[in-house]
Amino acid sequence: MLKLAKLLHHRGFHVTFVNTDYNHSRLLRTRGDLAGLPSFRFATIPDGMPPSDTDVTQDIPALCESTRRTCLPHFKGLLADLNHTAGVPPVSCIVSDGVMSFTLDAAADLGIPEVLFWTTSACGFLGYMHYRDLIQTGLTPLKDESYLTNGYLDTVIDWIPGMKKRARTKKPSAIILNTFDALEHDVLAALSAILPPVYSIGSLSLLSHNQITDPALKSISSSLWKEETECLRWLDAKQPNSVLYVNFGSITVMTNSQLVEFAWGLANSRKPFLWVIRPDLVAGETAMLPPEFVAETGNRGLLAKWCPQEEVLNHPSVAGFLTHNGWNSTLESICSGVPMICWPFFAEQQTNCKFACDEWGVGMEIDSDVKRDEVEGLVRELMEGGKGEEMRRRAAEWKTMAVEATTAPSGSSVANLDKLVQALLLSPCQ
């Protein structure tokens, strides 16, 4: 979201970036002063959640419910204050995270356009659009545990591109997706048939890197975890295409036994690895690795609490990525030309995994019931096997297409951002 805000500021917009009090405090803790620029301000509203440790990720379902119930009056109050602040232009458009649907009511009250930015993949977003249909047809939820193993999960759903008559109540003026046309062309076409204008302007990382030149604007970063940059120097000492990068994102949690299985799978592969382990990675307790694992891996492995992921994925020593398939991580891996070993956790991550493995040819999936032997085998296959080599070739092709999409003047994402700005954000208030 912050990268999108920076791109819009680069295009000449006065930006007020609204965050929750909790997330803003985390940004301050990891980044220090967030004074921004004269025309790039930060503001906060409460999320309605009880006070929480600033080093942990909030409970996502509870957070979504809390923001839905409590944020609208605070957001309206903030907009009113902005519209009466000397030296600040009146609010002419709202660009909101798609989950924060309460902002649609505020935009309607002011008579201004609203753009929803969905941070999922296009394929994941299409799945969300049809979730109610899956319930109504009885495909979900599963009837009992036997459906996990009796082949039911292999049921092919071939009717998704339909649904022409879906109600469009409280629809936004437009939708933004962080993807690029070549990667999800068919899915984007299906979405465009049932939604307001859809603008694919990804990857936002590449687009902002290519377009933003102001050092002050570039320096505004969005990581909620303090990054340990020492890992980059460690990677500098490794051979090209020799290191497996492991990171399960900012939300995924696992059991201690799963952590141990991953650990020994990595150790037994005998391959160098950089593993990001958040303090809250293990559900309900602090993540602790067996001392025997630490002794076994020695200088072959490096553990970190967090790292600058885009720089890591673009480092020449990194050959593969063991990931949870969150969309940011998946897209960053594709745009870096790095193949993946996939262990999806929740939400649309299973869909991202499916597309990475079967549609884009850049992933291999680990069973949800992770075992060390499977981890070891997949790591070896990715790093030195024939399938791993083919995945690297496909990843390199996707990287080239991602760069082309975000390179002016003819790139699809560049053109789509231009269309968004000209057709909607610079149009008279509606």
C-alpha cells in the first residue's frame, strides 16, 4: 500500500497515508521518524483492538471484524479534519486496502471516487469473489475429515469465469491489483467482465524502483519488522546460485514439531540456507531450534529475525525460496527470477501455490503435514535437479516479462497506471 502511495505522490498527488495506531507504532519502532515530505503525510486512526505487544502480528480475523465495526467514524472524522486544514488540499479521492471496505461509505458521503487496492493475486481475488458460490453449491465447507484424504480436494471447478449477474452494490470506482498482465491475463479478463475497471500495475516494487527518483520518497519504507541487513554480507561470501532462502512471511505460524521437521530437512540437504524465523513463528510460544541443529549447520546456515527480502531475492547467491506463498513473497520471487518450494498456510496462499506450480512452472509444493525427508528431497531437487533447472528457466522468463511490464513507455503496468491516474484520479469529483 505504501509503495502505491509513493507512486501516486510521484505523479503529483498530495498524499495522506492513513494507518492504524498499532501499525504506525510498529513503523516508528522499526523505521524511526516518519515525518515524510511536505505533501506526503502520515495519519492514524484506532483499530478497536486491545493493546498488544508491538513485536507480534495481530490476529487477522479479529482485526478485520474490529476495523469493520469501529473504524468508520474515526475515518470520517479524519477526513473532515483534512478538509478543514489550512494548506492541505481537500480530499478528492480515497485509495484504500480492499479489506477496509468501511472507506466506501466515507467516499459515498463525500461524493468522491474510491479505488480499492486488493493486495492478493488476481487468481486469489477471483476465488474470493466466488466464495459464496462455493458455499451455495455445497463444495465447501468439507463435510468431515475424510474429505481431506479421499480425493475430494482434487475436484475440478471449471465454472469460475461465469457469475455475470452478481450484484454490484457499493462497488468502488476502480480496483487495483499488484500483478502484471502477462502473468494473469485470463484471470484479469474474467475479473474485468464482472467488476468495475480493473488496473493491474504490478509489480509495485519494480514500478516504484523504475519511476521514483526522489531520495526522500525512496527512503520511506513499510516494513513492520526491523530488518537485519547483515545477511546481505553473509550472502556476498557465498557462491552464485548456492543458497536457499527460507521465509514464511509476517503472519504464518506453525507448531514446534513442524519447525523441527523443516530444520532437519534443511540440515540434511547439506545446502547453504538463510532462514528468517520471527519470534512469534511458533503458535503460542517462542520459536526455538534444537541446539543439535545449530551445531550441525554451523556456517552453512544463517538465522535472522527479519531481512530485506527484495534485496535477498535479487542477490546472485540465492537459488531458491522456501515460502508460504503470500502474494507479496510469490510476486517478488517471480520478479527476481527465483523458483519456489511452496508451503501455503491460509487465505489465498493455496491458490497462489497452485498457480506457481501448475500454471507458471516455478514452484514445487510441500505437503501440509511437513516431513524432513520431503523437505530434504525438494531442496535437493530445486538446487541441483532437472526440475529445479527447468523451474529456474521459467522463472527467468517471467522475470523478463515483469521487467518489460514495468518499463516505460510501453510496459503494460506503466500504461495501466497512466490510465488509472488520467481516467479516474484526475477526473472531477463525482
